[in-house]
Amino acid sequence: MYALLLMAAVAGAEESEFVDPAAAGQKFDEPETHLSAELGGAYATGNVEYYTANGLVDFSHRFSRNQFTLGGGVNLGKGVSDTDGDGILSDAERDAEKVEIARKYWGDARYDRFLGDKSSLYVLGGVLSDIYAGYDLRSHEQIGYSRILVDNDSTDLKVELGADVAQENYVVGIDPNTAMVYSARGMASLSHKFNDSVSFSDTVEAYENILDTADLRVLNEAALSAKLSDVFSVKLSNQLTFDNVPVQGYRKLDQVTLISLVATLL
């Protein structure tokens, strides 16, 4: 926490010209609003039968030295189960009702208070439900400091340091059924435009449990996007979640690879 306050003080001193949001040349004079939505999925029939669907919405509004950000998503799936384990879907298995194979929801709300052109303090609250990772509901709150290291026409690089408190409620059968997790958080985010149509992004987050140093949680999302028009683009992404101390009985690593159609509305 002292490190956060020290970095904030240094950044504020370096960028004191932004103290007055109405001053001439203030970068955040004009409000900026962004809204995008993406949708993807898969459907298979034949030797296997399943479908998956995923969606995501991102919204942000920046004015003066303030920015509000909202985001959320869903990943759902159902399929025919090989109940007898013989490796072949029988007619009886195909006629049976499809079983759920994925159900994940998440959402975040964040507020940034800019100290200057390249730094801000932020607070965040988020929720996650992923029963196939053992979480009936996981909510968390964050505070931290964000700093832009590179900001030009082709490349953006940002790092963050903060603290996170999570309230975890597990699925039925896990004992104990709840836990509180206090973590230090670090994040690095890179985006790069190869040209006017193709871009790449990668975001890495690490959460270190300050009461149990073996409990390390790492999230990574890498994406390659290609513009189809001023509104639509196609995105290929890989989402990775590694939890060194997962919910009891669940695996440490989850990965999801998605192809989505993205609509940039604002």
C-alpha cells in the first residue's frame, strides 16, 4: 500500500499540469465513449454432437480526469454424453437430452481517477460464476495504481499494481464451502497494430495470496484481430487461467480458444 501511495505521489508531481481539468491543452477535455460487443460459438453434428456460445460486452466512458468501465461475458455449452463410455454415441444416447458442458458468467465495474496523462488510481468490483471450475460465485474488489508506459499510434503498453480481496463460494460438496482470499495483484497489457487492419493484444494478470504464498493465480488473454469494416472485425483469442491451488478436486489449468465476430458500436 505504501508503494502505491509513493508511486501516485511521484506521478502526480511529474504530471502536475493536469491538476486543472479545464486548463488549455488538457488531454481529457473531450468526453470519450467506447462500446463493443462480440459473439462466437460452435456447432457440431455427426460422430459428436455439441454446441457452444460465447458473448462479451465492453463499455467505457471518459470525461475530464474520470473514466468508468463496464465489462461482462458468458460462455455456455451443451452436448450429447457418451454415458456408457464405449467411445461411440449410440442412437439412445443421441435421443437423450443434451447435458451441460460449460456455464460461465463474469462481469466487472471499474472507476479510474487520472493523476495525469499516463497514470491513474482505480477501484474495481467484479463477479464470476464458473461451476465447472468449482465456483458457485466468486466476487472480488480491487484498488490500485495504473501507469501507461508506451502510448503511440501503433503500440500501447500499460502496467498496474494493486490489492485484491475475493469472497469465494464453492459448489455443493466442497468443504469448507467458502473462503476469503487477500492478494497482491500485478498486470501488464500490450496492444500493437501491425497495420490499419490487423492488431494483436496480450494481457497478463498475477494474483499472489499474501497469506498463502503457494496460492498463485495467473490469467492471460492473447488475441489477434482483423478488421472487416469500420464496424466489424474477427477476433481469435486464447484465454488461460492457472490456479496453483485450485478448488479441491478441480484442475489447475483452464484454457478456452475462441473465434468471435466483434462489433465496435461507439
